[in-house]
Amino acid sequence: MRAFLIIGNKAVTKPFNLNDLAGGAGRMDILCRFVAQALFVSHGIRKDVEVYLLLLGKPDPPKTIKIVGSEVKTMAPDERNIAGLIRRALKVKCDKDWKESTSGIYISKKGLKDLLDELSKRYKIVYLRENGNDIRSFVGKVDDCLFVLGDHLGLKREQEEVVLSFADGIVSVSPISLQADQCVVILHYELDRLTS
Amino acid sequence: MRAFLIIGNKAVTKPFNLNDLAGGAGRMDILCRFVAQALFVSHGIRKDVEVYLLLLGKPDPPKTIKIVGSEVKTMAPDERNIAGLIRRALKVKCDKDWKESTSGIYISKKGLKDLLDELSKRYKIVYLRENGNDIRSFVGKVDDCLFVLGDHLGLKREQEEVVLSFADGIVSVSPISLQADQCVVILHYELDRLTS
């Protein structure tokens, strides 16, 4: 299994306008592309992937969305389609337990620490940071990892401290600074070369 | 310089509804993601990149859009923003010469052969196909390449014949079948490792 978590510092926690993902929805476009690149291959969805979105924007943070590749039934890779499914999840009244909104998509009120508490029982936690260890020297050692990435703002100091308290490794994927969804493509690529 | 061309077999050749990129606009979402992944890094645009979109959908094919990274001024990486700029280009009455619609974005009535005739004077032409040579064995040899990719339908036989008549190489980027934008991320990644 492979899992990916993005921390959306501005991503809103209520239903939003699908025509304004990059503005009013708090850069929800970044999270949508992250989901697309984590889940989709040509003409299909990776069944061995889970995606986690931590939404920390107004008005009711934190909310966490979980998307399970093996359970998702109706998703297309375009931003608007994925945003529509996130929007439906945000209509669900939720608490600390996962509640399913549509097939394979769940929402809860978990924050970063609660989420990592849960996921560190199933995954090694790997933090993606620009000055981390080169993925090529690390990739042979990874199996059942949760990769943690920041959005366009990166991780705040207190978020980083939480992640580091769980982290089994700090990894970098490129000599230049990339967007979160691009990092996900590269992680998949390096792992696929090992396992395919 | 790096250049990327995608052949959009269904991408419409008239202004389209921004709320229906994946449907009525003929999978324009694929072309938008392609542009985003070719041009954007974290907090910026690659100045050494050109992107070409060959639109072959109704009602007035072919039309080709050229996007020059060093000249683009107002572009964000979300699909809707890029689609809006493509839509503006499609409002321009065009012929075989390039006409600028917004900063760094040009449109013409060039078809595949005309386009490759022009670009093969400046670039080596590299065709991306699943059974091509592994990018890792090829990447050290590439410089000033135009990478040619298909959309979700791939290249038709007659398109492939045209591309192969210009091609300096056939390359594959992954052991599994990926989307065009994901291939672009991987191409950049492998090239960045050589040059950064």
C-alpha cells in the first residue's frame, strides 16, 4: 500500500463554489490535483493507494478527508470532478470517526496528530521536504509508507514538529522545488520502477 | 530548451464552456493538466519550456496553440485558469501563421505535419510511446527536444506515421501506463536530475 497526505492550510471546511477552487475555496485546486496524481493512471485508478487531505481553512477546521482507491467508484481525474466529491463530503456532519460520503470517500474531524496516531499503526511515516534524503537512495527501503506533503505554503513549524515526531524518514524528490502533485507523480514513478 | 506537444484528438476548436472541460470541450481538461505540468514548478513558471497543443476536435480542426514559458505573464496552474486562456486563444481568427492571443500564447491553423516541419528545425523530435526505450538510458543524450505525446486516445496510425517520419527517438517513461501530464512530470524530473 501507498498513502499520501497533504496539509491544506487554507482549504475551506464547508461546501464551496466549484467555479472558484483556487480562490474562495482556499487553493482547493492544489488538493484536487494531488488526489488526481495520487490515484489515477491511464484509464484507471490505483487500487493500492489511500489519499488523505487535511483541511485547515475556515470555518470549521480541522477536517480530514480519506479517499480509498480500491473503493472509489465514480471519480474522473479533472479538478472539477474531484472538487465535487470533496464538496459532497463537506456536507456531511462529522465527528472524530470516519463517515462515508460517497463510495470510498470518508470525512472526519481528525486533526494532524490524531490522524498520524491512527496512520502510524499501518504505515511508515515519510516527510517530504526539499532538503531531505534523495528518494533514489531511500526508495529501496520503503514499503507501506504514508508520504506527508505541504501545500503551496508548506508546513508550519508546529505542524512540522508533529510530523517529525512520527517520521521514519525525510525525503526529497527533486533538485528543484516542485508542486505537491508533481512530487506524488515522482514518488509513484520511483516506486513503480521497483515493483513493476 | 524543452518542448512538449500533445495531440488532442477530441479537443474542440471553438470557445467552450469552462464548466464542462472533460465533456463538451473534448477532454480539454487533459490538455490543461498537460500545460500545467509542463510549465509550472513551485511558485513559478519554467522559462525554458514551450508547450504545443494540437486541437483536432470540432468544428474547425486543426488548430495549434503555442505557449512560451518565458513570455507568459498571467497564468495559474489550475485547470480553469489555463482553460480560460485556451478559450481566449480560440476566439482569435487564425491562419497558418502564429497569432498572439495573450502574453506568450499563440494560435495558428497548423496541422501536425506543418508543426513538426517547423519544430524539427529547432528541436530533436522524441515520440513517447509505451514500448519505447527507457528514458533513463536515453536521457543523457537529450538536449533541445520536443516530446510528442498522445491524449487518452493515443495517436492514430496516420498521426504516428507522421511523427515517426520526424522522430529522432522513441522513449518510454514508466513500466506502467500513465497519463500524458504524468509523463511530462517524469521527463522534467529525469532532465532536472541531469542539469540541476
